[in-house]
Amino acid sequence: MKRSRNEVGRWRMQRQVSRRKARWLEAQSRRNMRIHAIRKCLVARQRNSLLFAIYEF
């Protein structure tokens, strides 16, 4: 069954949109992971500094 030119165009656009959305979501999750990692690192550093502050006396 032959598809009309408009139908094919619509499919292509749809695929492009879904790909773009997937890529964007992936990038967002990467950014979030980086933010979480940075936060975790900062918390660990604070904890360590507290430990050393307590044991200095």
C-alpha cells in the first residue's frame, strides 16, 4: 500500500520530535546525575571537616 507524501512527511516529523525529546531527557538525567554527584561530594567534605574539627581538641 502506497503512502501519500503528506503521510510520510508526518511520520518523519513525528520520529524527529520523539528522537529530540528522548535526547533531551537523556541530557537532563545526565545533568541531574552531575548535580547529585557534586552535592554528595560537598556533603562528604562537610562531614569530614566536622570529624577533624571534633578530634583536634
